[in-house]
Amino acid sequence: MSCAARAVFAENRRGLYTPAFRGVDESPPMTCVRIEEFDRADTDALVRMWRESFEHGVGIVDPHPLEEQVAYFEREVLPANRVQVAKEGSLIVGFIAAGPEAVMQLHVRVGHHRRGLGTRLLNLAKAQSGGTLWLYTFARNTTACAFYESQGFEVIQRGFEPTWQLEDVKYAWSASR
């Protein structure tokens, strides 16, 4: 389906396109977004989008210098995960970093939520998994918690993340449920 058609039609749960009727509170549907493998040339743009999304979702300001987050991404995230980026034109609007058993990061650009992008990225991880996945999110990020639960994830553990000094939630998903 063309980008123009996506502006008029929205994908339903079965992957079929139906007319999109927008109410006052609805975000426009995702248009012209493509998913591609991460390119190192996009590191700074990805980390900046990640930080903004994190701060918005968790409601805190990240005190770490941006360079530290870039180094963490290159040292911890990239080697252990397949990183896929969602782009609208050249703008990064989301990304997922996941391995066959876990989702390490999933972030959608502020202002691009509720368009199906998080679902699309998470479905990639599900398809590339061995049939189960686990992930963590912060308990205070109620939007993320509700999203994961709507995607079939169940709470399996509640804890405390010492670096951020915040309560966290571990979720698990199984294709067999």
C-alpha cells in the first residue's frame, strides 16, 4: 500500500487496511514509516531520540552526559542485540534493540505514539524470537506498562533498579499463550 493510501487507511489487528476515521483525540496513523537495520551514522540521532523518549515516559531528566549514553549504546546495546530503526523520511521515529530472548530497548519518538509503531517494532522482536521474550520497564512509565500488557506481556516480577533509584517491572511474553 502506498504512503498516500496509508494516510487514508489504518491497519487493523488482522493486518487488513480499513478506512481511518479520526476522532478529536486520535493521533494520525503512521505514514511512510520504514523499518531498517541500524546504521552507525545514525548513532547520535538515535541516542537523542532515545533520551527524549525516556525522559518523557519516565518523567525525569537524565543527568548523564549524552556522550556517556552513546558509549553505553555502543558498548552494551549494539553488541548484544539486533537494532532496528523506524524512519519517517530521514527522521528516526522509533527503534528496538532485541535479541532472541529479550527486548533491551524499545522507544518511540515523542509525538509519534498511538500510531502502531511500537506494536510494529515489538512484533518484529516477537517474530525474531524463539517464541518467548522478556523485558523491563519502569513502573512509573504507566503508558509503557499498559502498552506491553496490551501486547500480551504479563508481569512476572517487580523490583528496584539501583542506578535510577526507581521501581521496575519485568514482563514476559510467550507465543504459546
